[in-house]
Amino acid sequence: MADVAVLPEPLEEVAPPKGRHGSVAWILWIARRLGLAVLTLWLVSVLVFIATTALGDPIRAILGKDYNADKARVAQLTEQLNLNESAVKRYLDWLGGLLHGDLGTSIANQRPVGQLISSNVLNSFVLVLISAVVLIPVAFGIAMISANYRRKRPDTVIQTILLALAGLPEFVTGILLVALFSTTVFHWLPAVTIAGAGHPWDQPSVMVLPVATLVLAVAPYVSRIVRSTLLEVLDSDYVELARLKGIPEKVVLRKHALLNAVVPGIQVVSLQLAWLAGGVVFVETVFNYPGIGALLVDSVRNHDIPVVQALSMIIAGVYVVVNLIADLLSILLTPRSRTAISS
Amino acid sequence: MPEPTTDGRNLSRRQLFKYSGGALAAVAAADALAACGGGGGGSGSSGGGGGSQASGGVLIHGATGGSSKDTIDPHRPVTAPDIARVSNLFEPLLFWDDNYQIAPAIAESVEPSADAKTWTVKLRQGVTFHNGKPVTPEDVLFTLNRVANPKSPTSAGGALSEIIDFDKTKKVDASTVNIVLHTPYAVLQYLLAEYTFGIVPTDFDVKNPVGTGAFKYKSFTPGQSSVFTKFDGYWGQKAFVDELHIQDFSDPNACVNALLAGQIQTMDNLPYNLMDSVSKQGGKLLQAETGAWIPFTMRVDQAPFSDVRVRQALRLICDRKQMIAQALAGHGTLGNDLYAPFDPAFAKDLPQREQDIDQAKSLLSAAGHSDLSVQLFTGDDIGSVAPASAALFVQQAKKAGVTVSVVKKTPFYGDDYLSYPFAQDFWNTRNYLPQAAVSELKRGTYNETHFNNPKFAQLIATAQATTDEAKRNTLLQDAQKIEYDEGGYIIWGFRQQVDAYGAKVQGIKPSKYLPLGSYKFQYASV
Amino acid sequence: MTATAASPTAPTVSTPSTLRRALQQKRLVSGAVITLIIVLIAILGPLVAPHGQNEVVGPPFSSVGVLGTDYLGQDVLSRLLHGGLAVLVIALLATLFGMVVGIIIGVVAAYSGGWWDEVIMRLNDVVLAFPQILLALVVLTAVNQPRAWMIVVLVGISHAPRVARVARGVALGIVSRDFVYAAEALGEKRSRVILAEVLPNMNAPLLAEGGLRLTYSIGLVAGLGFLGFSTNPEAANWGQMINENRLALSTQPWAVLAPVFIIGVFTIGTNLMADGIAQLSQRGD
Amino acid sequence: MTNTVDTAVRQGQGIAIEGLRIGLTSRPGVDVVDDIDLVMRTGEVVGLVGESGSGKTTVGTALLGYTRAGAVFDGGKVLFEDRDVLALPWQQVRQLRGEEIAYVPQDPAAALNPSIRIGKQIVELMQLRGLGTAESRLAGARAGLAEVGLPNDDEFLSRYSHQLSGGQVQRVALAMAFLPRPKVLVLDEPTTGLDVTTQGMVLRTMGELCRSHGVAALYVTHDLAVVANIADRVAVMYAGQIVELGPKEQLFADPRHPYTRALLDSIPHLSQARALSGIPGRTPAPGARPGGCRFHNRCAYAIEECAKDTPALRDLAPAHQVRCIRAEEIGAWDISRGAVPDARPDRPRDVILSIENLGVFYGHKQVVFDVSFDVAKAEVVALVGESGSGKTTISRCVGGLHKEWTGRIGFEDRDLGHGSRARSAADRKRIQYIFQNPYLSLNPRLTIEQIVKRPMELFGIASGRQATDRVVELLDQVALGPAVLKYQANRLSGGERQRVAIARALAAEPDVLVCDEVTSALDVSVQGSIVALLESLRVERGISMLFVTHNLALVRSIAARVQILNGGRLVESGMVADVMDHPQEDYTKRLLANSPRID
């Protein structure tokens, strides 16, 4: 396959874009990608199952100090976890349940896992969503300003600040923000999330600091990547032609350059978002935010295997879906790939 | 540390076995204890302030240590937030008061027969559950059965399940229950006063938990928060606040930040190093002595600890003062390898053990272990003091030529718990007999040191059957002497409880039993 | 620029050597200097530390000593000076391990092409989608006392699939270059084509990636400490110091900020270096 | 030479460059171009010719008041309608760009924004400037596309640049440049990389447009042959200076500058086989240019004085200027100089390589159909065709780089395997492949010594010290000194790299060389010397060659036999002289007709 790509056969007469039957090609493409996504998730499910099985006897871990004292619970948990069955049977049962949307029952508190994690999943989703909505314009904006002043003072200053921010662990950022805005210097914003029975965003001010922390943690990285892509694009022939055509610099940057720099940006943002979805443990800890990161650590600590499995699959699912969306967006925004599919 | 011991002496003179009198006496006792706490505590706490407490409002309590494993089952609480929850929804037959003395609660009195085999429980009149149903002997029997069912006892009910004779334990009349035991047990009241023994109605359903506490259930999300409302039909002092929220925190810092930002009103288990910053920024502190201990545990049946000289040497190696100064930031009282400091039988006359490196070295070389090298197992799930004291012990042991390497187990309370040769553990405040039963007898559920001394066991058995307090105390002091000389625990101190609350909160008094005035939030106003 | 006259066909030196270009790179030089300083602190620190790493010098979280004391009353400055080497060495080895594994995966995928490429990268995706914390906890549960190499492997494994993606991307641009075909036409062994032709040309972007990975490694090693995963619980270690003293950020901030600061500076240093290398490679060729 | 600012220009006719100097921001005092005076009158096409590094593109964009990053205007003027473009505030310069002075880019495939539909890109400028209405702009775009011979329906307007062929893209760029009716047009190598037929079409279109719209055009190119076909006047640039300037006819008939002559000498002709020669050395980069006459160190006519002062551009004849102190002394020049006889058709052939019924596939797609030909010992066979003809594909099959083929490739008396890994070491050794682009075919991380030595080690020809000696020998044969042994490839120029690639091929002591467009990435003067080198190898070593190229004129200079390919099929084959002088097939005729020629 690699052979084809390298043939120095440029500028072949290209067939005009094909009309309606492009949609069939799109459906095929999406079906293929969905198939691969399902395959990936299936393999992840095997890994997750093996990993959770390898965690050792869950009952001892769950009961801890009480293992020897509470024989009834031991029997009950053995029953609930089907530990008498073979691993393969347990896997198939679990997978079957998963496919039916039945995530099992939490060992820690005997509630259906779906019900137990749904609010945390939603909370994390909203947190990540708001962060993304803030992150994308901020990161791209900074990148554009920086690229506009390429290698001059403002660019250097911005890049140094971004480097420093990138070097700061997010929990430190969070703690500093809390000290600054909630407890020590100003008393403007709530320090932690106290959701009670509702959702954190019922009180919007609660969301400010967690979102700010996440944005500060991720934006520098995204911004740096977008900047370097922008610089690459700004060096391209078509940007030079646009300038030689007399297009104002602002329009060059906004329309000609950004349009082509946005695709690598999407890839980075998607990777970061997938990471955020599963990895915001520190931020959730600092702000007591009831999300899936904290819940996962908690469940692992409790050896609450059904919850661990469900959360792992959700995190994997988010990763796969976000990637799929990012790929789709990249293709839609890159005319060359887009037309390659429909013809 | 003079005050607590003085208190102990005073209280030891009390007639502990008999509680009589009704509500009046209970109120009086509570007042007396409040005076004790305020005056005798001497721990520098600002107390509750008393004065006029306003009704209404919402109190949000921040608790660390919760997780999705949180429970609201009155008989299975594990973590601090669990205990806070059950302490406000449910009540046992008796209370441990703020000075760690037995006080009447749902039972007006609990009295043993002369042979300590039959105990008569007289129920208080007019106590109703949250659903309006009065508390009956049937409920007590149901609860006893739920906690201590011999077939599947809860971990807290293990001791009870072994002694209660369920066939003979019966309702006597509408307000009296006779608890009959297989074997004599002279301190049953200790077990009945635990927070794990909340009385529940016969139709109890954990999904809609009904108790007799000053607050009633509204909602509960494991690992996040629970909401309780004031119970207007409470038999005792009704709550000031309309609602009580218990909010989980995974990080104490977040909890402190919430307190400083005014988002919560109380928090328990404040890390010692944050005391200054809390009080500087307007928070108030609540300090209380406790009998909670974080021992080193040595298995007496496994080399090298099977040699008593090695055990004694390690006890001599331990610099107890440094442990308290560093691991507890000074907030603790000295330990003498003995537990249950509030017990009237506490052997306070045994000489205080101090660090003695020379003596330790000579003991070790006599045992043929002059270059001893051992592994010390610890884990974060024991609590933050454990790894800190482990690190200190490593340094102290070096002075005696003992190499200690720390092994952190995650989880510590996993498969290997109770079989570590040399490890750590934590225990909350308990009196001597119940503690010895679980941790120092061969059949004890948590005999981590594998201590198995026939003479000791005999002393304990005799004491359990001895209703005469003075005689019993003598027996128990003899037992403690054995532990002091041969036991597998290194008990270097008892930690002080420090909690914090907001400037506007009134009515919370220090308690030796549980944090934040034993979590009795009905006394608090915001 | 003088060779021209001697022989008409002798090439003139049109571009300065890589080393000289590297020295002209401000970013690279300042990054290297910063990194070197931190590395020196880590290596020489134990020799100049005023106290031992476990020596108790005062009450916990007090202001005794230059940077105060930590949760156990140990001297923060001394622990800072003692605690770098282990972190740096483990992070470095973990980065190396992750880079090597990732590069092998990525390059083999890119070079094999076609079906193999698809399969390898799919499996890579599976690993990427697998929550890392679960992996860490499985290992944690499986072993009693983590050894340094386990942390190295664990952190390395978390890097590998990401490195593999980058490496594949870079390699794809190289395996289709004519010199690779030239080697194949000569009948070179596949392994030699990869080692001698493809890999040397991936230096610059991979070094840049390595710098970034090193930064993450340090964070991960520290993060594993948070989960209770460290080789020697009482030894000083920058990552662990942050976690041990986290509670005191408001009362004795240096116990936390000093390691945060030094890790931050190191991160900036390595990032600057990585950045400089990346720029260098863009200008070269 | 300070006069010649045409008065016509002053009055608003055309555009003039006066004393232009552009330097480097990073190295003050170093010029990219210097002392440029050039006039383009309305309706006139001026060709600006130079090799890479001569500064011709820099001069071109200077007309728009633009320099690339790192370069800066150091002096001089660009006069356009009484205004000095370089002195205008940048808002006004921008206003001039596109509307008054338009630019047609070098590589339009890269210069059209890949994410904007071409219909939008064509009208973008006018839309931004608010010129006309949406309808009028659309109509203008349609008319412009029709003018350049492209479809102008909605479907075409909604395409992206990658959906067009090379020639189409170039014509879109032309239409785009012409749409605002500019008065000056700068065309920067607009036909580089196009097939000859496409190039011919674009050139004709462009010429017509320039004349019909009456624009003053500057045509920047490295290809003298193209200039010969399109320009009215020609300026030749070397190392940042114009060395000769004159009417086209005069310049080609009587070039007076040694550089112009050397350049013309290295160009192959369609009508006769020429022994091509290159210019020794390489074009110096800014900062490395010698004092005095910048060409003196490569000049065959140089005398001591040439190294002293920079000569001025001086009038030799009316409108013919040259920058050489010896212009009058170096004698006459004849374009036919150096012609050699074509290869003799009756020479006996000893076939070494035979291709029979070759069909080549990429996956399921067949790209070469039933091709058969053979190559004799010490013979050069050219494979000629436009892009997509399959010529390179065939050569890759022969070289063992492509596996999916049917038919037979015979080498001496045996069949060659599919792909190099299926061949014996001896076969791999005896057939060597030289790639088109020397910038890609040498591993930039290895030293020249390592690169050239490798085949010897691999095939067990020599090793160690002995191999190094062989490397030096081989480098000497390809006219490179031993100094390059320890160099990495990125320190060599393109021509030098290609020599190294040839040395690497020779190191295996091959019997057949497969040369895939080996000169197309190189300047003509370098091409000449490479061709000369290959010819000497053929003669001295008796090496056979399969020579792939798109350049028919080059074929005449190097090959004995030629195979013309179109769409993967063999169209015509035979002795070069026969095919060139008496083409039988329409396709061959069309190719020949479209190839630019000087003679």
C-alpha cells in the first residue's frame, strides 16, 4: 500500500466530484469506522475484565478488616459476584449485561451501577463540555495572537507563560485558584462543589474554578500545537499568494490560515478531551467535584468491580467516540479527504 | 496530661452498673458532663458558647473518608461520615457521654443480675420512631437479632452474638426486656452503648431508614451527601437546625476550604497542621482527648518477635515523645503499651516506658539479634498517622542498630491483614474488656499479634463474670501487667481529636467518644 | 567559504554544522542550561544538604530551617536536595523505555504498511482507550513492594502507545522516501532498513517528543506516589513530597511549592529543549 | 547603467525596477539581489531567466512590494504610474496588489488554498474590495475561466484545487490573476512541473491574455526554451544580478555573456544530438558570492581583472546590455556548436535486458499494459511519456521496487523476480536504480562515505580501508573530491547529491543502470554535466541504461533508442533519430510540437 503513495505521478487529471452516490460511500465509511470502534471497545472490554479479575479476591478487599468477622457477607458477595463460575462464563455474562445496558450491581452499596454512576457521568460530561467550550476559543485565540507576532517579543512572552503553565501540576493550579478567589485573598467564588442531591451546575458559580483549572491545564498544550501548525500554514504557498493578492492580513490569518490549521487543532483537542473525561481525578479531588475520576479511584479502592468495569468501559467509550468525532470533523473540514471518500 | 487521669479517677468511683431515674436524671447528667467538658477538658477549646441558640437554618457537615461504599445501615457504619449519619438518625439503648461514661438513652436503666447472666432493660416511655410508632420491646429484640444474629452477625455485633442466648432473651412487659446470656458478662452495657447498636423498628427497611434520632432521613447519595430533617417528635432536646446535610469530601483540604468559604459549618478530623490556618481565618476548633491508638503490632508467634526480649527491645526503641511531637504534631497523650485509658481499670500505676536504646541493644544481643533487620508493613488506609509514625520508627530503630524497612501495602486491610509479622493498625476508643476480647484472645476476631496467653485468658474470663467492680478491676490490672511485660503491641500514644466549625456555630462540645461532640448535631445552631 | 577556488566541484559548506546551529538556538541553549542545573542539583544535592533526608529537625510544618519542615518535621530543603535523583532517574528510564517500545511499534507499523499497519495501530488504540489508572492498580495489587523497574515499566507503558502514534506519523514520512527504497532495492534486511535508514532520520521529532514525555513521566511518577506506589516510602522524592505535604499548602507552603517549583522549572527546561530541537530539525535539511 | 527608466513608464505605461537591492535581515550587508534595473512596458512579456539561487523570484515579488520573511528592501525603486511601490504605505501597496499588479504563483497546486472552493477564491479579492456586485463578479469569474479554456459551470466553480489537474489549476490561477484586470503581471515559473502538452497550452493562453489585455508581464523561469517561445525580451540573472538583457532574438542568436552562453550550451535540442556540457561549480548563495564579476570563478573566459571590480551592466547594442568586461573579446557563438552524430542504427545489439508483455498493477488497477522492449549492452534506451504514462512504473518494476506485475523481465538468460527481495544478490548488484530526486534518495543522516561504501559491503565487493579507497576513486569518477567523504548529504547541492547517487550505483559495479528522471530536479547547467557523466560511463564501462524522462530533447542527446509511452501503453518506439525526425504516431507528433525549442 505504501508503494502507491510514493509514486511520483502528480497532477493526474481528476474526475469531477461524483454526485449523489457519494452518500453511499459516506455510509460505508461511517459503517467501517463504527465497526472498528465496536471492535476496539470489545477488545477493551476483554482487557478490562482481565484487569479487574487480576485485582485479586475482591471480597477480602471489600470487607477489609471485617473479612474474618462477617461470614454471611462473604457468602453473599460470592453469590453476587458469581465467583463460583468460571472466568469465561463471568465475562460472557458481564458482556451480555453490558450489551443490554445492564451494568450490574455495585458491591459497595448494592445499587444498580447504571443508576449509581449516571449522575457522576453526567457531571463529568458537563464539566468537560463547558471546559471544552471555554478552552477552544481561548487556546485558538492565544495561538493566533502568538502566531501573528511570530518570534517577536509578545510571542516569546506568551510561549514562556504557556510553558510555565504546562509545567504546573493541575492540582497546584486548583489550590492556588481556590486560595486566590475563595478563601484567602478574595471571597468571590465557592471553594468546592456541594451538590447535595442536585447537580453542581445548579449553582453556576461552583463551576467557575474547576473549569478554569482544567482550561489552564489543557490550554497551553493545545495552544502550542495550534500555534506551530499555524506557523507552518503561514509559511505555505497559498498564504503567500493570498498576501500577494492583496488580501488584508487579518483575513489571511482568519480565513486562509486558520481554516487549514484547525484540523490538527481538532485532533489535539479531542485527545485532550478524551483525557479529561477519564483523568481529572486531581481536579475533582481539589474541588470535591462528583465526577467519574473521583468515583473510579474510589471504586478501585473499594474493589467495587462492577463500577470499575462500567466506568472503564465508559472512559474507553468516550475515547473511542471522541476520536471518531474528531476524525469525522477532520475529514469534513479537509476537502481533499472529504472528496476522497465520496468518490 | 493530668486532667484526663483525674477525671478518670473521679468517675471510677461512680456506681457504673446501675442507672436509674428518668429523663430528669439524664438531663442532669448531661449538664454535669457539659461542666466537665468545659472545665475539666482543659484542652483550650472554645466550647459551644452556650447562651441563646437560635433555631432554624441548615447545618452542613463536611466529612472526609466517605466513598461510594458509604452506608446508612445503622449497624454497619465504617467511616466517619457513616458514623455521623447513624449517630443522628439512630440511638442505642445507652449512650457514651462526652466524658466516655455510660448514660441512659432509649433505656432508662440496664441492670445485671448478680451472676451477670441476665440483664434487665427498662425502656424509656414516650420514645417514638420517626414514623410515629413508639419504641417497643419487640423493636429491641428485633434490633438485637439484626445486630447479633449468631448465624450472620454484623462485625460490630460479633461479641454480642457469642454471649446472648436468643432462646431465653424475652420481652417481660410493655417496657421491659430481659437479655439472657450463655456466659456471665459483667460489662454488657459497654456493648449496648455503641453507636453500632441503634434501635430500629421491626419493619426496618434500609432504603427508608427509620430510627429515633433527633433527625430523620430525607435523602442519601453514597460518596456524595445525605440530607436529614429535624425530627419534631424527638424525646430529648430537639434540634435547633431544620436540616442537617452530611457532605462527603475526598480531600481534607477541600473540606477546610469549604469551611473557610462558609460553604459548610462543621468538619471532623481536621489535620493538625491546618489548625492554625483555620483559627487564623475565623474558624473555630474543637479539641478532645480520645482513647484512639495507632499501635505497632508484632506477631508473638513468629520469629524474631516470638522472643519476648525482641518485643521488649522494640518497645524500648520507640521514642514515644517524638512520635507524639512529630506524627501527631504534639496533639496526643503518652501511651504505655496499654490501651483503654478511660477504663476505670486502666493500669495507670505501671511505670511509664521510655526510650532506652542501651537496654534495647542488650536485650537484642541477648536474643541473638544484635543486627536485627525487619520489614514493617503499613498502608495509607490505616490513616495518615501510620506512615508518618512508621517513618519515625525507622529512624529510631537505626539508633539501636535495627534495620526497619517500610513496606506500603495497598490495600493494607487485604488478604494479608492479621498475618503481617510486624505492622501497624488503628483502634478507636474502647474500654478494656471489649477490646481485649477482640484483639488479645485466641479466638478474637482481630488478634493481629496472635497473642495467646492462657493465664491472661483466664484472668479475662474471670473478670467478665465478676460484677464487683473493684474485684474486676484488680483482675484486669493483673491482665494488663501481662500485656505490659509480654504483649505484642507497641502503643506509643493516644491521639487527640481535632474538629473545626464555623464562627456562627454554637452548642458543640468536645467529646471523648466521637468527633464533634459525638456528632450530636441536635445541640448545634447555626 | 574558501574551498570554491581550489576545486571547481568541491562543495562549499553552505550550512553550519548541527552543533553550531544548536548553539545558536537560544531556546535550546537556555533549556539545556536549566535542565543541567536541575540535574546537577539532583546529583550533588545529597552532598550539600544541611540535614539527612529523614532527620527530624523540628516540629512538623514549622519554619525551622531555610524552607521549613515537612509533615514529620524533616528539613524541606534537605529533602528537596535528596529527593531529585530517584525521580529523575526513574522518569528518565521510564521515558526511555516508553520511547523505545513506542518507536518500535510505530516504526514497524509504518514500515510494514497495509494490513499490518492497520492491525498494529488498532491494537494501539485499544491500549490507549484502556484507563491507565486501572493498569496501575492491577500492578499495585499484584506486587507487595514496588521495585523501581516496575514504575519504569508502568510509566513507560503509559507512554508507549502515544509515542507509537507520533513515531508512526514521523516514520510514514520517511519510509516513503527514496533512500529507503534505495536500500530495499539493494536488498538490505528489513531490520537494517529500519535501524540504519529510517530511525536516524526520526531523531529530531522524536527527541522533541522525548522531552515532552520526560515532563509527563515526572508527573506520572509523582502521581503514582499519590496512589501509594513508590519504591521507598520514607525516602525523599519530589513527587511524594508534594503529596505528603499537600495539606500544608496554606500553612507551610514551601514544603509543597519547593518541589512543585523545581519540577516546574525542570519541565520548562526540558520543554524548551524539546522545542529548540524541533525548531532545529525544521530548519535543517 | 543608471539610465533606462523608460519615460513611457513614468507616464503610466508599464512598470520599472530601478537600482533594486534586497538584503537579508539576519546578515546586514549581504544582498540577495543587487543592482537590478528592469523595465516592462505595457503589452510586453519580459522573461527573467536564472538558475536556482539566482534571485529571480525575489525580483518578481519585489514588483508587488513583497519580500519573503528574512529578506528586506535595501534600496532602489519600483516605479509604477508615478509611484514608487516600495515607498508607499503598506495599505496602499496592498491596494495595488491584485488589482493593479497581479501575481501567478510558481506551484499553483500548493498556492491555491486547499480548503476554499475555486469559485470563491477567484472572486475573493474583488469581494473583499467591494468591486462589482455578486452577480458581476460571478459573471467575471465565468468569463475568465472561459478565456483560459476551462469549464465555467457551477459544478466546476464549486471544486477544490485538488480536484483539478495541474494544467487546470494553473489556468485557474491565471484566470484569478486576470480577473481584476491588472496592468502588470508577475508570472513565477507558472509551468514548472507541467507536461509539455499542458505547458504548451498554458503558455499560449497566457501569451494571448497578456497581449489582448495589454499588461506588462514579467515571466520568471529557469527554462530558456520556454522563454524563447514566449518572451519579447529576456533578462538573464546570475547570483543576484542581471548579467545580460536583450531582445529575445538577439540574445539567443548572439549571447555575449559567458554565463548565457554556458547556459545555452547545456540545453539539449530536439533537432540534433548535442554533447551537453555543464557549468562547473555551483551557483553561490547570498553571502558566498565572490567579489568582482560574480561569475568569474566559473567562467571559461575569466581573466585576472574579472576578480577585481564588479562590472556594470552596459549597452552593447541598442537594448542589448551585458555585465561583462570581455563581452566584445570572447568571439562569436554558434548554437549548433557541439552537435554529435546520432547513434548508428545498424550497430549490432547484444540484448541484456528484455521486457516482454509487461502489465503492472496497483492493487486492482492496471496502469501499464502489454509493454515489450529490450536494452542492449552499452546502450541507452529512453522511456518517454507524460505524467501517468507509466514510464516510472516500468522502471520501478525493472529496478525491483514494485512487485505487482505480470509478463516477463529477462536479464541475460534468466527471469528477474518480482521485487528486490525475490532476486538473487547478483541480480540486485548488477541492476542499479538511480532516483529522480537526489534530495530524497540519499539518507541525510549518513556520510557520503557510508552511503557509497554500503553496496560494496553488502555485495562483498570490498570492505574497510579498501572500500574507502574505492569510494574515493568513485567520487573522483563522478567529479567529486575526497573532501566530501565525511560530509552529510545536506551539505551538498542537488547536482553533487545526484553525483553521489550515481557513485553509489557504480559502487555495486552494475551492468544496467535504471535512471528515473535523474536530471529533472536539477538546473539545466547541472543537467548538462550529469548527462555528460552518464555518457562517459556508458562509453568507458559499457553500462546499459534505461533512461526515464519527460524531456524529448534530452533523449536526443543521450539515448540511442526511445520508447514513447502514453496511458501505460507503448505508442511508438525506435531509433531516437528516426522517431524524432519522422514521427509516425499522432501522439508523438503532438509531443514534439508542444516541446519548447530554441533552434
